[in-house]
Amino acid sequence: MLTVLTVTHVVVTITLIVLVLIQRGKGADVGAAFGSGASNTVFGSQGSASFLTRTTAVLATLFFVISLTLAYMTSQLVGKQTSVTDVGVVVDDGAPADIPVLSEPDTDLPPVPE
């Protein structure tokens, strides 16, 4: 269930990003006045504004609902651990067997000049 929600969340997120990037800003009407505008008959007689606005609102609501659901499910999955201090600490008293440990300093070295 968590995997299905995560994949759905990613798809909704990508679709929402693309949908927001497709929409025209408020200043785009000036460019249409000089001949660079396209026909809005694809989305109906009112143009793409209401269709894209409604679709964006629905996807944004779906995004927030899935986000809250994933947060709740993940918090239930983690368990009853409330703090990092609840976890026990493992103390290692010695070095691993493959690393040699020198007990006495090396005496073959020349004295350090002062």
C-alpha cells in the first residue's frame, strides 16, 4: 500500500509541475496582442484558463491528501520509538583481530632534535 501511494504521489507531483508550467501568466496577454497567441479552441470556448485552473486545484488537493496519508502511514510504521536516546549504545572494548595493536613504542627511531 505504501509503494502504491508513493508511486501515485510521484505521478501527481510530476503532472502538477507540468500543468503549472503549461499555464500562461497574467502578462502573457500582451504577447498575444502582437500575433504570438495561439487558438484556445482545444479546451472549449472559454479557453484553457478554467480547465487548467480546475485541474490544478484538483491535483493540488490530491497532492496534499496523499502527502498527509504518507506521513501518517510512515509514522505508524516506525513504531513506538520516541527518542534517539531510547536506542542502546554498543561499546567496543578492543580492536578488530586483523589490526595489529602496538603495546610498546618503537625504540629504533633516532631521538627528536630540540
